[in-house]
Amino acid sequence: MMQRQNQLSGEAPVLKVMDTQCPFCSVQCKAVVTERWEPGAVRPVYTVEPKPNKASEGRLCIKGMNAYQHSLHRERLTVPMRREGERFVPISWGHALELIGRQFTMLQEQFGRDTVGVYGGGSLTNESAYLLGKFARVALRSKYIDYNGRFCMSAAASAGNKTFGIDRGLTNPLSDIPLAKCIILAGTNIAECQPTLMPYFTRAKENGAFIIAIDPRETGTTRISDLHLKVKPGMDAALANGLQKVLLEEGLLDEAFVHGRTKGFAELKEHLDALDLEEIAQLTGVSVANIRAAAIAYGKSSTAMVFTARGVEQQTDGYMAVRSFLNMVLMTGQIGKPGSGYGAVTGQGNGQGGREHGQKADQLPGYRLIENPADRAHIAKVWNLEPEELPGKGVSAYEMMEKVHAQEIRGMLVMGSNPVVSNPNANFVEEGLRKLDFLVVADMFMSETARLADLVIPVTSYMENTGTLTNLEGRVLLREASRPALGESRDDWRILCDIANRLGRGQYFEFDDAEAVFEELRVASQGGIADYYGITYERLRLEEGVYWPCPSPGEANTGRMFERQFAHADGKAELVPVDNHMPAELTDETYPLYLTTGRVLSQYLTGVQTRRSHSLAARDVESFVEMHPKTARSFRISDGELVRITSRRGSIVVRGKVTTDIRQDTVFVPMHWGDSQCVNKITNQALDPTCRMPGFKVCAVNIEPLTSG
Ligand SMILES: Nc1nc2c(c(=O)[nH]1)N[C@H]1C(S)=C(S)[C@@H](COP(=O)(O)OP(=O)(O)OC[C@H]3O[C@@H](n4cnc5c(=O)[nH]c(N)nc54)[C@H](O)[C@@H]3O)O[C@H]1N2
Ligand SMILES: Nc1nc2c(c(=O)[nH]1)N[C@H]1C(S)=C(S)[C@@H](COP(=O)(O)OP(=O)(O)OC[C@H]3O[C@@H](n4cnc5c(=O)[nH]c(N)nc54)[C@H](O)[C@@H]3O)O[C@H]1N2
Ligand code: SF4
Ligand SMILES: [Mo]
């Protein structure tokens, strides 16, 4: 009808075409958003089309299709807001910055520099993540900074660093996946979490690959598998031990590779010899026959790849569980070749870059270490400081929350995270954040964490800010702004410069645009493990993306690592004996079931963005608890009924969903909802001793129907 009228009036619609990149997961699919104003229309109509690119090959999932909806949402924050009692009142940027400067300075004068902490996120661009690290060390001069990637990539990152000498999510380009003849998908739900990558796996299957899934539940991902090992939550390290034992017994080792390119095999063999396969079957809930079938399929394939994600990694033994799988990769020499390798499937949009440039408590840019004198000297020089002026290492994300609770930290800046929903033991975290003398949250929305703040400052969305993001392959991509900032919102990196100025440290933060920040990041990363020196905005525009490490502007790599050597000084990878670790919390009479947590296709992390997209919110309006029909019957719960789930830390209420997809001893709740549906109110805060990852994937719970009678 409208179109006819236009034809009659002869007026053309006004089009605005925006080239952009999805803000959500680690694939970083490119897209084109078109805004179309018909003459006389009261609001524009948006269409979204995928744009060809190397990772997604021109695919886009429903989250990418609908991301513009949150970016344009009427609840976007457009001005700084200051708390007055229970209300928030708009204030000017000048006033907001003055307040931050005054409060942080006052707290630091009274309680010492470390009393102000910084909490970042893996959605931030490389430029903002880099500057956040610099902000903590140079503007605040505090040792306390960490970020949500601690909950995401820390286990795989530590395992990669220790085993290979480098942590870059995938050791191979995505285009290698269809070449693999056997694929192990351990604790990864690619179908819902990186949906646009699924065709790589279905292509492998068409090429004859045997796919093995390891997951306590059936998911869109396990459904493409030839063999599904429905492991007991938390028992992956033991299962991988079982697989290695069979490889050893069957003689399916690559002896030349083991002797030439790895170290530690003798100790590993001695350890495996002493393990008992029957016992492993008992512990893991996977039969000996299935363990054998999986190991033999993997060991006999000419090419093979192993992928792990949060199912294996978000455990109190996440670091060692990944190492157990890496033992298997190395014993068989299935790495550094077309179609053979390992992948830790990175989570957030910039989950890879976010962990390379200094948001982590012990890190400096370029994957340098804050406790290494040479690394400190390099960065101090780039930052125009003396190395002694840099603080030492702080503590991990949840441990920072413990310090907040203990009032050792009294002021905090949260940028790009919603910790009150995403931290384990969330009631404790909320209690802590309420005690802060001054909490500043930089966000697009009034998130559950922003609601606790003294000051909330508005940031630009993905369509409005320019910067680079590094996808799961280690490919650096440039996302250019395609819309002006909404209201008075500002880019994260700009806000950090503005605050630094108020703290009297402006001379270290003189940047006119994101590219200027990237230019400094290049130099800071030069010679480091994650070397971005050879990458420039100009190259990124011309080449679509560039893999790191990239030490010089003329250089490009194929994205396949370890073809000849590993990144340790001696060129060898490290094998290690791994225990059959048990979860930090076991079931008992009061808490008879295991709870595991994860994701659904339509929602993203704590849901702050996706719950504001009407098309996505409509797909999953509330949380749920998946349980087996036999479990439901024995707890007298019927499908669709509200269920109270209780752990040693608290309780939540969500809707019951009865399905044969899950193990009988386990229930599953997604993480995307806050308040009374926030699953982290009941998860366990126990941390992995090495990487400090919480065990989000196992705790002991009880369930009961909410209805009476
Ligand atoms: N739709 C959507 N996509 C996302 C995100 C999102 O929130 N929503 N988040 C992004 C981010 S930040 C991340 S980190 C990734 C996460 O990506 P994934 O790690 O793939 O996602 P999860 O659902 O957390 O966990 C994966 C699987 O682990 C299984 N699992 C649970 N416990 C265990 C266990 O003990 N052992 C094994 N082997 N498996 C277990 C779960 O049943 C689940 O199917 O996804 C990214 N993509
Ligand atoms: N139980 C359980 N808990 C989990 C997990 C699990 O599997 N189970 N997974 C963990 C994992 S893997 C992750 S990654 C964490 C993530 O948990 P969070 O860090 O809480 O992640 P988000 O929900 O993405 O929160 C990001 C916040 O930053 C805002 N934001 C988005 N983009 C930007 C930006 O560019 N700048 C700024 N300043 N703000 C922005 C969003 O609006 C949102 O409020 O949760 C962890 N928690
Ligand atoms: S959520 Fe991930 S897979 Fe989906 S469009 Fe965005 S980047 Fe691509
Ligand atoms: Mo994540």
C-alpha cells in the first residue's frame, strides 16, 4: 500500500546503508544493515543482509540478523546518570567526569591506590581493551584489573600457553575443518553458540569425517555426531585419560612426533599405564566400549581435529582437563597439518583480542607478563614511564569481588560486563558491589550491575564505534562506525582518556581516534607473543583481516600454526600427567542432582542486549531447567511447571522442561537471565587453582515443584 502511494507521489525512499559486524560471538560475521525511510513514514524499516567474509562465508545467524534492534532500542542510555537515593538523575559529562575524578582520588588518598579496581570485558574492541589495561596501570596506578574473559577463556588460554608456548584459539584456519577425517567436539555447542560455523562441520561429514561429541546433553551439535559420549559433568579430564590409555594400548601413537616435537612422554606413559579403564568408565558414565571406539576412530584417522569449549573448561580442573585433551592431540601428532589441529572455541566477539592486550591481572599488552622484568621494561618505554612505576599483578575476576566484599577495594569501574549476573555465587557478588563507596558502570543499558552503580555512563554500540576485534581464528578485523553516537554516548576508549585527564594523567592518554590507539598498541605488542606490529588499519581495509602473529607490515601467515615447531624456546610441546579430577562439589541426599549451565541460540550472555531485541526475546521469553523424564517423575515435576532449584548458596525459580536430551543425574539451566532467574545465584564459586576459572559447569542442587499438592 505504502509502496503504491510512493509510486504515485513519485518520491523515493531514503536509504542509509551501514557496513558492520555482528557484536556477539567470536565468529564476527560481517553484515550490511539498511535503514529505509519511506516518504511520510513515522519510522524507518531495517533489513539486514550477510556480507561475504572469510569466517562466516557470508552467513549470519538470528542474533546477527537482529542485533540492530538493541542498538536502536529506546532504553539505550544517552546521558550520564547519577544515583540519588533509589533514583537515577541525568547529569552532564563534565559533572560525571568531575565526580569520578574526585571520588577515585579521594578513595586512593585515603586507602591507597589499589583501593580502586577495574573490571573489563571481551566485547570491548582491542583499542578499548588495551586502553583499559593502560588506564588501570597508568591513570589509576592500581594493580586490580581483570575481566570477564577470566570466566571464558582462562582455562584454555593457560593450557595453550603451557603446552604450546602460545594461546591462539584455533591452531588452524577454519577452512581446514572440512579436511579433518575425525573431529572431537568436547563441551562445545557450535550449533547454538557459533551457528555460522556449522557448515564447516557438515562439510567435513560429507567428506567422510567421523564426529565424536562429548556433552552431558543432546544439542544441535551432538546431533551431527556419529558417536555421542554423554559424560558426567566435570569428568572430562578422566575421559580424555581413558582415550589416551586406549591410544597407548592400541599403539596408535606417532612415535616420531612424540620424540621429535614433544617432551614429558615417559612420565605421561607411566601415569596412563597405572590408570584403570573400567574405573574411568565408572567415573565418567561412558562405557569402556564407547571410550575405545572414540579413541580408535581418532587414532586411526589420517587427519583429526579436537575442539574444546566451556563444557570442558569452566571447571575447577579446566586447565588440566584441556591439557588432557592436548596430550591426546600431541601423542598422535595430529597437529600442524592441513586438517589436523586443536581449537579452543573462543566465546565473545573480541574474546581473543580481549585476552592479549592487558585486561588480565597478570598481563601487559602483546601477551606480555607484568611480572617479567623485560616485559615491564618494554611496556614502560612505550608508555613513557619507568618500569618501577608499573604496579604488580592483581587477582582474578571473582577474587576481585571477594576483595570488594572485604572492602579492600572501595571504588570500581566496570566497562563491558554485567558481573552481578555472570559471576558465580552472584548473591555474594551483589552484596559486595552494594558495599562499594563508588561504583561506575559504563554500559549501553541499565544492566543489573548498572542498577547498583553510583554513576552510569553511556557508551556507543557496535554500529557507532570504530575499532578492531580479533575473531576466534586469531584474525584481526576492522569494524568501522556506520552511525553517529546515540545521544551523548561516547566510545569506551574516549571515556578512559577523559577520566585519565581528570586524574591528572592526561599526558599518557592523548589520542584523537581509535586508529591512534591502535598505532600505540602495535608498538606495545611488538616482539610480544601476540605481535600486532605488522597490522595497520590500511591493511585491514585492503585485506579484510590479518592473522596474528604479524611482526612486520609486509608479512602474512596462513593461520596454521606449529607446522614445524611449537612456540616454546626449545620448539617442543609439553605433555603432562593429568589426574581423574572430581568436581569441587558432589551430590548427596540434600542436593542429589548435578546442575550444569550454558547457552541457548537466541540469547547472548547475561541477556542485557538480546533481551532488548524484540525478535530474539520472543524466541525465549524466560529461563528454564532441562531435566530427564525419569528425574521429573521422581521429583514430581511436570513439563512446563515452575521449579525451585536450590544449592548450598541460594535458590532460583525457573520453568521445568522435560526432555530425554539430558542425563538422568543432571539438570541444565541457561545463564541469560537475571534477578530471580539468575542461575549464578546458585553456582559454586570454587576456582581452578591454576587459571582461577570458576566451576560454572557443575554444582550440586535439589529441585522441587513450586505448586503445592
Ligand atoms: N547463542 C549464544 N552464542 C554464544 C554465547 C551466548 O551467550 N549465546 N556466548 C558466547 C560465549 S562468551 C561463549 S564463551 C561461547 C560458549 O560456547 P559453548 O562453550 O559451546 O557453550 P555452553 O552452552 O556454555 O557449553 C557448551 C556445552 O557444554 C556442555 N557441558 C556442560 N557441562 C559439561 C561437562 O562437564 N563436560 C562436557 N564435555 N560438556 C559439558 C553443555 O551441555 C553445552 O552443550 O559461546 C559464544 N556464543
Ligand atoms: N553460570 C554460568 N555463568 C557464566 C557462564 C556460563 O557458561 N555459566 N559463562 C561465562 C562467560 S563464558 C562469559 S564470557 C561471561 C560473560 O558475562 P558478562 O561479562 O556479564 O557478559 P555480557 O552479558 O556480555 O555483559 C556485557 C555488558 O556490557 C555491555 N556492553 C556490550 N558491549 C559493550 C561495549 O562495547 N562497551 C561497554 N562499555 N559495554 C558493553 C552489555 O550491555 C552488558 O551489560 O559470563 C560467564 N558466566
Ligand atoms: S552471533 Fe556469532 S554466528 Fe551469529 S551472526 Fe553474530 S558473529 Fe555470526
Ligand atoms: Mo565467554
